[in-house]
Amino acid sequence: MDSKHPTIKKELLIFAALFLTFALGALLVVKPALADVAPPRSAPGANPEIDTVDTNVRMLDEKVMIEVQEEVDIKRMGTARVLAEFHMENQGSDPENLLVRFPVSYSDGFAGYSEIIDLKVHVDDIPVTYSPINLEGEPDNWDDPIKWVEFEVSFPPGEVIEIGVNYTLYGTGEYPFVSYAYLLETGAGWYGTIGSAEITVSLPYEANNLTVFVDSSPGWGGTTPGGDLSGNEISWNFEDLEPGYEDNISVALVWPSAWNAVERERKRVTDFPADGEAWGRLAKLYKEISRLRKGTRTDPGGEMLFDLSDKAYQKAIELLPRDGLWHLGYADLLLWDAVWDYRYSEASRDQMVKALQLLYTAYQLEPDQPLIREYLDDYYFPKEAVAKEGEEYVYYWLTETPTVVPFPESAQQPTTQPNLDTATPEPTSDQPAQAPSTGENEEQQEKDPVSGNGGRIKIPFCSSAVFFPLALAIIAASTRHHPHKPL
């Protein structure tokens, strides 16, 4: 007879193993520069477990649906609903009464414990009550017990019993990314293997490379390889599964509220293609979703989001040529990408110079704009590139194109493309319906901001040595922008 022998210590070690899995996964998947403190983890969903040394009850199949809920408040990452059904069969000759339990607490990584608080359980469609239990922490330096709940289920020989659960799942993340986790390994204590397992994550938007981290991570959590993206769902299917910690499911996504904002601005620029402000807002959203804490996304959607942002910024400054903030936002897109790309090639050099040209234009347009001055002050450009003299900025780098020794290109760009049937329309020259005026950016300036005395050149630049220090300076001083900051 094939049986499993779970113990309390084993169940607790599951959580220790998962903790190490998340930590090691973050180090293996992302660049070393991304090894920051991750946001606090939330309790994952999980399969049912039992506390017995021997059982003939097998999990024939399980179906788990994780429904990520819609959210419109850009300040909230949202939640998910878990609805799971497990069909169990006693394949022995004697009836069994077992204590079945679920974990409802998990270390958040910051000496605290997140908890599932609205778990509902039914057996053969009949609601059942459960009791909380506390298991001592393992290893010994964990001071607080882990919370589980347990309930009794009778399993007559040869009968299939359905156990169903539903609860709210909170994600782990920070703007604009969130990850959800589900533990399959807690189902390892039942008899034999899990006959079949179907795990589906349903999204409030299309599941594609722009909205889902495909086989990658935002720096915590990540998306389990092998998931099938179709419509608005991601699914994993297993047969005869003997689950271990490596089989646990995780998915990393764009906040529903953030993608809702993208879709809203997409509709706006479709209805009013001459609305420069809408193009700027859309460009900013694409930019934020293409970025990590440090660097840009390296999954298949990252490059596409950068290109979408670039095109939308071009349209914004084409329609609003005298708006300093959208020039600044465009410069920020190019600077961040060129610095964190680690490819000091001719292409990244040209991108750096274009960014400084945009930054110069932004300052000439609105020299008293606090955000523009703050950006120039906070990035601490070397004096060889941009210097401050009194209350003015001098752009030495714009006098002569700097040269760099091309480095080898980084890893080959991914070729997987998402379904872009609803993607942003390409900017066009024809401008049908003019958007209603908001009263902003209507004041015209008399002087061309890029003519006159140019960059107030004092020290011509001709050394390639400045390019690398400039990159390091930007890396050291840059911070992740607040989602509501107009940059």
C-alpha cells in the first residue's frame, strides 16, 4: 500500500521551504541590481492537508480558480477570490474519519504574519464549521506559531467526497505589480498521487505579455513556467502529481487598477486623437508598467511597453510642443532605459543625447516648473554633462556628440508577441474630432525654446570617459516615481 506519513514538523517545514524558494527565486530570476527588500508577502492559497501517519484517501482531482477582481482605484493593488473543489476517494476497505486542515497564516517576511480571514468550507455542498489550531514555529527562532484551521470529514470506503473552499486572497506587491501564490505541496499527505490538478487564474483584462510576467518576476513572486495564456486566463494542468515545493503556483501581474487606467486612456486617444494630454498620460502609464524598481522589464512585454510609451510620448509632444512636463516625461523614459540597459552601444549613446535634448527643451519651456528643476537637481549629472551655474543649467553634452566604445549587445530580445487587437492605435497625422479643451497648456510662448543661445556652451565635450560616470550617477540617485506624480 502506497501511503504518506506527514507530521506536524513536515507541514511547518513546508513554509520554511517556500520561504527559501521565494527568496532564492528572486535572486535567480532577476538581475543582481534588483536584490532590494521585497514587499511584505500575503498568505497564499493552499491544498487541504491531513494530520495522520497513514490513510487510504486519495485526492482524485482538484480544480482551483483564482479570480483576480476588478479594481479602479489606482492606489489599490486589488484582491482575488479563490474557489477550489477537491474530489477525495477512500480506496481502502475501512471507513476513515480524518481531521482535514488548511493553512491560513504565513510569514510576511517582516516579523509579521498575514492571514486569510474569510475562509468558508463545505463538504458535499453542506457548510461545515472549523476550529483554529496553532502550530509551533519551525525552525526554533520563529517566535510566533503558524495558524491553521481544521475540520473533521468522514470518508466511507469507495465513496467520492467533495471538499470545497472559497476565500479572499491578498496579493504581494507594490505599484504597479502584484503576485499571487497557491501551494500545491500541502496536498502531498494524501494517498498516492493527485490524479489531476487544474489551476486557473482569471484576470479582469486580457492575459498577454504586457499584463503578465511570462516565466519571469518583478523582483518578488514571479510567474510559474508552463502556464497557458488564453483570453483572460492563465492555466496549469497536471496529471498524477506528487506535489513538492517546486510545484507551487505563482503568478505576477500588472495591478488591475493600473491596466484599467491604460484602457481608459487608450479609449480616450481613439475617440480624441488630438488630445495631447491623453497621449501623455498613456505614455506615462506604459512607462511605469515597463519599469522595475531598478531597471526595465526583461520579460517579453517589457520591450513592447517601452516602444508603446515612446510612440505615445512622441504624439504628446507633437500635439503639445510647448508643454515642458511631457518633454521631461519623455526624457525620463529614455534616460532610465539607456542607463539600466547596460549596453553602452551607439544606440544607447544616441538615446542618452536625445534624452538630454528633451530635458534641455523642457527647462527652456518652463524654467520655473518645480518638477523640472527637481529632476535636474536630483539626478546629480556630472558637470561635464550638465552643470548648474547660479539658477541656470548649462548643457555641455549637447555641444558635441560623445563617443563610446560599443559593448556587446545583451541577451537576444524575446520574440513572443501578445495579442494586440486592443493595443493603442498608431499615431496618425489626421486629427478628426478635437478633444474638449481642459484649459491647460494653451499659453503660447513667443520664442522658440530650442533656438537662441543653445546650451550656453562653455566647455566643449570630446571625451568618452564621461558617459560611464554619467550612467553611474543616474543609477545612484534615481528613485521610483510615485504613480500620481506627473512625470
